[in-house]
Amino acid sequence: MSLISFKNFSFRYKNLKAPTLKNINLDIEAGQKVLIAGPSGSGKSTLAHCINGLIPFTYKGEITGSLEINGIRPYEKSIYEISKYVGTILQDQDGQFVGLSVGEDVAFSYENDNVPVDIMHKGVNKALKEVEMINFIKEVPHNLSGGQKQKVSIAGILATSANILLFDEPLANLDPYSSKKAMDTIDSIHKNQNKTVIVVEHRIEDVLEHDFDRIIVIDNGEIVADGTPDELLPDNILSYYGLREPLYIEVLKSCNIRLSKEDKISKIENVKKFKDSIVKDYNLNSKVKDESDKKVVLSVENISYKYYKDSEYVIKDISFNINSGEVMAILGNNGAGKSTLLKVISGIARQQEGTIKYMGEPIDRWSVKKRGQVIGYVMQNPNHMITKNIVFDEVAFGLRNNGYDEDFVKKRVEDTLKVCSLYQYRNWPIMSLSYGQRKRVTIASILAMQPKIIILDEPTAGQDYRNYREFMSFLDDIKKTGISIVMITHDMHLALEYAQRAVVMSEGRLIINDTVYNVLSNKEIIERANLKETSISKLAKIYDVEDKSSFLEYFTNKIKDGANC
Amino acid sequence: MSRTGSLYIDRNTIFHRLDGSIKLMLWICWTIFIFMFMDIRVFAIMTIVGFVLLRIAQIPFKSIKPLLIFIIIFTIFNSILLIIVTPEYGSQLTGKYTVLLNLFGVKLTMQTLFYALTLSLKYISLLPITLLFLFTTNPSEFACSLNRLGVSYKVAYSISIALRYIPDVRDEMINIINAQEARGVPFKKGDANTIKLLKNYLTILFPLLISSLQRVDVVSNAMDLRGFGKYKTRTWYNRRPLELNDYIFIVISIALVILGVFVKNNFLNKFYCI
């Protein structure tokens, strides 16, 4: 008898006509570590909700077929009954932290179960030791990073007797370093506590290096693939369903290498035998690119900033240029000072030392509003920016604030909407647009002001590979208008594919400013700034390639071109 | 206010060690006591006692100053309003008319002035005990204190949740304001007139509301998944058994109310005026 068993299971949300899950047959055995992958809207979260009981108890709908967990049918019991067997970690690290301090949050299930206080305190301490957070027991959530909050949530689940741990997109919103730590924590729990682990995630590269027994791919409400990573990776199943394969596998495939299950390519060490064909391809085709000089739009000179007179500098002595028409990536972990730097550039915060020049002219005394006309800032979460109901009004908002007359506004807004492929939606309510479309609306609303530089904070966070591709090709189009793009990102591969230059911040200082390929093949920098090496760089190491930077550049572009045709 | 939005100041005094529910009870009894009287001598004594308690709790004057100024301004406005609306009220209560000012037949009497002063001190006498509760009670104890006094745990916990998410919502609000500022919306004095500024603050409510609603969704799912509301009762991580101190203060609180009733019925049963 399997631990979790779906039989001819279908589910339809109450307000939808068509079922979201169709005829699912799936058995998960005790002790397995399973990855459930699928593009946005595939139904993977719905499947997770069926396992943890949010369906049908919070999200109502119609169930046909059967689902048994530990021999019981969850939908015939209550959500409390299921929580004895299934512990869930949600993707919003902040929202799910319900306690006022770390200890309280871990104790939450105990409290609800009427566990006596002394037993509760022992259990909380034990669970926090398990995730190495015991020293933070009195800390308030505001002072914790996303990764730390997630560890606390995991401790909260460990404190219960649940033997199935369900992670719903655990890596969303985490920087690369915290992602790796999170997966390590999940690993050690799986190994030491003999729990069954189910991870729902579309960032496959970050997940797969952590030994999964099984990948289940969902598309359009159905299971379309189910097998070990070694079985699935050689085929093109993942990319066919809009999921990003690990990069080194894309490299292998781009060189037309035939892969099979026996190659065991889920471990990167096992691809060593393909060295000859890969290195040959690289030597034959790579060429040195010439860097043309460009005009400097904005120069940041020796900027330092601190919040209060007597506190320490949050960013110190930062200098770099932004050239016209280039895409620059700002990399670094949470807390490295990236957002503070942005605040200073956009004028929301004022630096104590240094100066910022636009086209050679100091703009330190410019107001936020005036700077906003040359430097546009797009926040990570589009919902934080949108204040109007209708797409047109939202895009026109900034122009109208600046007092342009209505004819001009109409023309400018319509032009911008066309560039952003949103013209057909101009009279739509924004609430009816998808997340990706809303993100585009916010960019359009900034572009309408025709800034010279646009700053994007985590432009692709929360989007699956298909949307990512679509969105980035949209940005490529925008780049052609001559605007400079500055992106803050945790996604090393995004930086590689779309940025020419990378600036890396660590502990408030700028530690390198170079081409993105040089930066991301520099091991010392990667370690110092807690960035993550992409698997292409790992490949270069495995194959003993001398010039790692150019290897990285060659294959990044090869994969990108392959994906675009 | 600290970064977390709470007023709690960590010290180790008798009031910090006192259980939150007992402090709440003391606050309630204190308030009942004050509202029984209309006598400036009682209020003066209680105000002094209150500030002594604050001193014992080692609350620095610096942190109570803003609240103190706020309440004083509030009572001054309140007094002015009272004097304008009912300039003879104090005299009606006492039956004595000592006219201080006569404007077109509207008389301001000394008794009314004294009444306003008494009323002001009444409000001020509630201040120290309120501050004592706020500054010495860890926010983590609020919910379980209320629950101990008989408030249903679901209601009590909602306060805890509010305290938990206030700093987050505040950060979010600052973010939203920054984004709008960059798009040319003025939020600072001097950039536009007051009505325009107020209107601009209203526009940020929309995104704030949307994101708060999404948060509510996540929070309630997270709570459901971890068994909130499973049983009629729940235990509390931060609850300790009551100690001798706590019982002493229960007695003091009840004694205070009894004393109030006794004094009120036998001695000071009406508005006291010099």
C-alpha cells in the first residue's frame, strides 16, 4: 500500500467549467523524495493542495476518483486530520510566519494541539536545533532573512508528527545561496528523519543536484511524465513542457550528443565522457568579440550611504558607469546593499558622500520626481505599483502627473502600449490580466515617461520558463529603443543571457565590475559574494577548459540562440 | 517605536515579571476606579502613584515623552472645547457662580475652569498605567493575556496577528510611496497643497489593499494547515503559571475597586471644587 495514492482522480474548482486536474493516477511510496514540476497553470499547485487538504476544505470544488493518504481519504475528514500526516511549507516565507518570534512560530501547532507548555518548549528547542536556528529563538521575523524564515517554518513542521513534508515552490524569493542552503536542509531532513519529501518547483537546475528519486511532470492538469531523473533528462520532455533543463544538459544537447538513461546524467560528474565533442565544438566555433565603446549616461562616483548619523555605512564607496543602450546586472545576496544602491540612484535616499552625474551633470540636488523622468524604477511586485483600474490610465498616470496635455498623453501612451504588445488590452481592467501582463503594464507605465535608464528589480521572479523567455524577448525589443537597462537579479543565468556587464555587491561594497562572463567564471568572486556558479562553469572545470569565461560565453549564447529559433 | 513596531522595553523589574493578564486586570481596575470619581485630589494622587510605578518599571522618560505630549495637547483641546460649549457647566454642578469673564452675556465661571482642569487630570491619571502595560508587556504576551481573562482565543490571536504584520504592511507602504514618488506623485509637504497630498495618500490604499488581501489568504491558509481552530482551547508558548507576585497584584487590583466604591459612597460622591 502506497503512502499517497491517487486513483483516477480529477478535480474541478467550483467557479471553473473545466477540471484543473484530470484523471491523475499516482502512487508515492513512503521515504521517497519526489519533485513535481510543471509550467505555471499546469495544475501542480492544485495537486499539492489536494495532498495537504486546502482542497477541498479551503478551495471548494468537485472531486471524482479517489485519493488516499496513509490509508485515509483526506477529503472525507478535516484539514486538521490531514495536518497530522502532511506538513506544508508555503512559498511565501514571510506570510506563513505567524508567530511574533521564532519560538512562538515553531510552537504554533503545539499550541493548537493543547500540548502542555513544558513539553512544547522541549519540542521547539529540538526542532530548532535540527534546522540550526536555535540561536535565533527569541528573534522577531522582521530581523530574519527569507531563508531563515523558511528554516523556522520547516522547524514548525518538524515539531509535528507529520511524516510527509510538502514544499510548495520553496525556492521562490530566495537568493542562490539561501536556495542551496534550503535544499541542503531538506536533504538532511529526508536522510535523517526518514520522511517522505515532495517538492513542487519549476527551478529544476537548483533542485536536481540534490538527489531526487523521481520527477513527475504535470501539464494541463495531467501527468505527462513520471520517472527517475536519469530516465527523464536524456529526452526532451522537460523542455517540451516549458520547463528549463539543467544548463549543462542543454549544452550537451546543443552539441547533438545522444544521451541515454545509462549515462546517468543527473550527476554532472557523469558527463565527463563527452569532453571531446564539447571541447571540439567550442574550439571550432568560439570567437573573440570586440567591445565597442559606448557613451556614459549615468556615472556613480564614490557613493556612500548610511541610515543614521551614528550607524555604519550600508553601502560604501561605490563607483561605476551605466552606458547608453547596455544591459547591466547588479548581483549580490540579500543584504549586500543592492536595493539601497537603487534607492540612492533613484533619489529616494540621499547619499552622505559621493556624487551622481547624468550626462556629466551632477543630479544630487534633483528631486525624486525630476530623477524619475530620466531613471525609471520598476518594482519587483507589480501589485505594489498599480493604482488605477484600467491599463490606459495606469500607463498615463506618470505623464498626467507631470502635467502633459491629454492629446500628447494619448499619443505617447498608445505608442508605448504598442511597443509592449499591450495595445489590445488598453481598455481592460488590470485585475483581469495575468501576473506577467501586469508586470508588463508596470514597465509600460515607466517607459511612457521615456526615461534614459530603466531599473528592474528581479524582473523574472515568480515566472516559469515560458513566461521568462517571452518577457526577456520583450526586454530585448525595448533595448533596441536605446534605453539602458539595469537589472537586479538572483538568477545568474538571466544575467548571463541578457546582460553585458555585471556589478557585484558584497557587504555594502562593489567587489567587481566586469563583463558578466568574466564575473561568473571567477570562482573567488562567486564565493565571496555567495553567488552561485552555473553548471556551464562547472562543466568548464570538469573539462579542464583554460578560458572559462569564453567557454561560458560561447555556450550561453549557443543555448540562447537555440531556444530562440 | 522600535523597528518591529512594538513599544516593549526589555528590563527586569517587578512589572516586567508580572503576567500580562494581571497588568491588564490592574489597568481595568485602575480605570474603573478613576471613572468613579470627579475629584481632583484623587486624580492628583493617582497620577503621582502612576508615575512612581513607571519609575519603578525603569521606563525612561525619553520614550514616554511623545505620548505624554500627545495626551496633554489632547486634554487642552478638550478643555477649550468644554469651556466654549458649556462655559457655566461647572457652576451648574456646584451651584456657585464666580464669574471670571463676561462676553456678551455668556459667562465663564471659575468653577467651569476648575472642572476642565479636573477632567484633564482625570485623563492624565489614566496615562501612566496604560504606558506601564504597553511598555512592560512583551507583545507576545498580549494574546495569551486576553485569553486568560476570558476573551476567546480566536479573537485574542487576531491581535497577535495584527501586531505581527503591522511592520510588514508599513514597509510595503513605504515601498509603494517610493514607487509613486518616482512617477511624479508628490507626498511631501511643500510639493503640493494639503488636499492634493491627502488625495495622493488615498491612491496608495488600492495597491496596499490588494497586497493585504493576498497576505490574508496566505496567513489563513498557513494557520489552517497548522491546525489553528482545531479545539475549543489552546495552550500558549509564552504562558507561565501565576506566581506569588501575580496573586498579590490581583488582590491589589480588586482592593482598589472596593476602596473606590467605599470612598465614593461615603466621602467623595460629587464634583469637588475649591
